[in-house]
Amino acid sequence: MSVRKIIYCIRHGLSEHNVAYRSMGAEAYHILEDTSLEKEGEEQADFLNKYWVEKNNVDVVFTSPLTRTIQTTLKIFKNSDKPIYAMDMLKEYPFNYERINKRKDKRDLVINYRDNINFKYLKSEKDPYWVENDVYSNRESVNNLKKRCQEMKKFILERPEERIAIVSHSSYLQCFLTQELEDEDVELKHCYPYELTYQNEHFIY
């Protein structure tokens, strides 16, 4: 029997570092840590909750464990009984040297969100990808990002659900959708469900 999957790839809503970047540039990514949604970002997620009809057909949701993606996920799937799982491999690229991409400890995440999100796929208490005082030369490579995306696709293909939502980040999702990351400055829309299908043993975007 041929496996068929429909994967909805959603970037988080507008966040504090997205706004700070306009005045501070890339420095904002190193000064701010694990930022939250701006009011506009909350409204973007609320809009998707209200008008995205396909959310009702989603079987399972996987989210990055960063605050902005968790907040986006909980707004989009508010009052839903969909199972939601957090996964470190869905963190933004590069995962290891920009402070905005350092997640909170698992214990704190569980305390704050355990009623709505399952954290069983977080295998370590601390962020396993984070390297304190890392330098640019140790930045995650695009090849390693591609491996992360392939690992996630393999994980999805082994699951029984057909319709899957992923709430993650612009660079990660660009690579997940196209298998490439040609320009980090070209960003996906906030809170827009990009659709990737798997059929006849191929992913189609």
C-alpha cells in the first residue's frame, strides 16, 4: 500500500526579535533569548485559528520547543483535542549560537505547558544543541540542517497519521520544503500553512 501524507508547515507569528532586527540588525539574535510573540504575531496566529479550515483535519501537531513556536501552536490549535508534541529537531537554523534559538529547560516547559503539549521527545533537560560561548566557526552547517530535515521526514513517514502540522521557523521550514537553503534573508510568511505532500515515494511542494 502506498503511503500518503499531507504536511502543513507553519512559521511562528511575528516575534520580539523580528521587530528588534529592524533597528538592531543581527545583534538582536545574540542579545535577546527565546523571544515571545508580539501582539501582531498573536493576531496572526488567532487569524489562522479562525479561518484555516484544514486545521480541523490535522491528526497530530509537532512544534519547535521555543517560546514563539509554542505560543503560536497553542493559539492556532486553541480548544482543539489534537495531540501536540515538542521536538528539538524543529528548532531554527542555526540552532547552536544565536540566543534566540536556545530553548528553556525541559522542566520549565513541562511546568508551563504540560496541559497542552507532550514533551516526551525532548530527551535532555538542557537544550542539547546549545553551545555556550560558541563562535561563528562552530555554527550549524547547512548540510547538518538538511540532515535534521531528512530525519524529521523519516520520523513522519514512520508515523500512522496522514495529516500532520509542523510549527517551526523560516530557515528550517524552507529547507524542509525545498531541501535547500539558498538565501536566509528570504523569509516565509508568518502563520501561513505551506503544504508538502508525500505520495508515490516522493515529497512534493
